[in-house]
Amino acid sequence: MFTGLIECIGKVKALTPVNASASTDPWASSVHLTVEDASDVLGDCKIGDSLAVNGTCLTVLDFDSQKFTVGIAPETLRRTNLGSLNENDEVNLERAMRADARFGGHFVQGHVDRTAEIKSITPDGDSLRMVFSFASTTHHENLPLTSLLIPKGYITIDGISLTLCSVSSSTNEDQVFEFEVMLIKHTQLHVALSKKQVGQAVNIEFDCLTKSIARTLMGSISSIVQHAVSQAIASRVLPSTA
């Protein structure tokens, strides 16, 4: 578990394929990612620890005082922007949260839901307004996206805990969701996101508490409806479908 408060910006040293597969799927093989300039998150590091790299929870396989190596599975490569990283690219880094420390962000699992694309970046005073978009059906894992993207609610972008300023969606068959966040000056100086350009991909994680509440409510409503229909059929208010 993480907080979405970035501790430092690391730099990609190498992205090395392992267990190469003959599959035509470019993400069918695992890779090892080595990140340098990471001393701020390595002072108390141990093999097997979790580190969030661009918001993705990964396991430390090797490290020294300045750099570390993590493994990335095919599923993670498909869901995140990590597979498109190049040498010298900057990434946001955060250690797993401590139970006895101040908690300043929100609950971030490090389980990236999908990627989104930067649509626009607009200065607003000394802040930046950033709009992101992704094309999707109206659901995410059977949950309506309108219940997961809530104005003034939380969202994690490349590991950063941010507040949704606005949310919109198209009404076309290929529905496009857009959401806007604001980066204050302090955040801009301490994250890699502020250096990205329009068209680049970012990792997003919907708020885990919102997902849990939405899933619980959807399950409860479904059970209530099924029970009501069964009762109506039993009392012959509705015809049986058998």
C-alpha cells in the first residue's frame, strides 16, 4: 500500500527482457527494470520489498545504494506504460507506506487499472491543468466508470495522488472519458509527470475505496433485484422464463 506522495524521481538505466517468448504478443515475456538515481528510496531497502514505479507496485530483486532492479510480469506490461520506457526516462518512485507515519495522500494499492493519454496541458497561474482521456466501454470490470470517476474524488496518475477537477464522457458508441486534474507548483517540481508531453501515456488507478463501495452496492442491488424477480415469479405477478 502506498500514499501517492512521490519521494523521488528515478531514471531508467535498463529494461531487459527475460524468459523470451516466441509469441507475437510484444508483452508475452517478463522484463527486468533497473532504475538509478534512487538513493532516497533505498536507505532501508531489502530484497523483496515493494516499490511503486510510476504507480505500479513492483518487487525489488536487487539493489545497491543508488539503483535497484525490479521484475515486471506480462500482465503488468499490458496494463501499464512501463513497457514503453526508454533509457534515461524519468519515473516516479515511492516506498510502501509505514503504519506509524503521517498519511498525506490517499490509499494507493499500486495496482494500475489502465493507461490514459495526455490530451492537453494548460498553465493556470503557476499551476498546470492537465486533461487525460481514454476510450472505453462504460464499464471497468463490471463497474460503471461514472461511479469511479467522481469530481473532487481521488485518482492516481503515474503514482501521484491527485484530485479530479472535472469529468466528462462522450455519448458516441466508442465512448471516450476525459478527466482533468491540477498540478500545483510544488507538485510540478517533485514529479516526472509535469515533464511529459501531450499524447504520452500515463498509468491510472481508480480510488480503491470507491471501487470497493461501488462493487458492494452493485452486488447488493443485483441481489435485491434477483430476489424481487424471484418473489414476483413465485407469486405469479411475472411469467416464468422457464
